[in-house]
Amino acid sequence: MATPLVAGIAVAAAAYAGRYGIQAWQAFKARPPSMRKFYEGGFPATMTRREAALILGVRERTPTDKIKEAHRRVMVANHPDAGGSHYLASKINEAKDMLIGKTKGGGSAF
């Protein structure tokens, strides 16, 4: 007698949890884009210091040794030999050159 009652309560609890989860997901998707926490947008034709700092995850006025450490850390994760993108690798290298001051003026190879 108690087993069907416990099973019914478990089914009802699962239904309420599912309903709450669906409502929470719909509220998450309906929020305005300005509340999202990631950087939106593609790459402009010429890289800025701000964009270079965002790519490497450092501030615009970071010392050279910290820029090189950040470059190495990001390149290890995105190197083409390890399955990363050639395009992203060129952008990471361009960001390092921009922040260090070795800009060639030509922009990315892509």
C-alpha cells in the first residue's frame, strides 16, 4: 500500500522539477543580450590594443613578460599542431605583436 504512494509522490516531484527546469531555461533564453557575460563581435580588419588585450586575457598596459606568458598559455590551448585553428593562432600572434609593439602594419594573414 505504501509503495504506490511513494512512487506517486516521486513521479509528482519529478514532474514539478522538470516544469521548473523548463521555466528557468525559457527565462534564461529570454533575457536581453546585454546581460550576457561574453565578448560579442568578430574581428575588425585592423586590431586594436583593446582587442589584443581581450584575446590574450591581459590588460592593455601589461608588462612584456606577462604578455609573453599569456601568449604562451593561449597558444598552447589553440596551437594548430594540437588541433587548433590556424586563423586563431594568427590572431593570437598578432595580438602579442600589437601589445609588445612589433606591429608589421599588415594585419592578419587571413
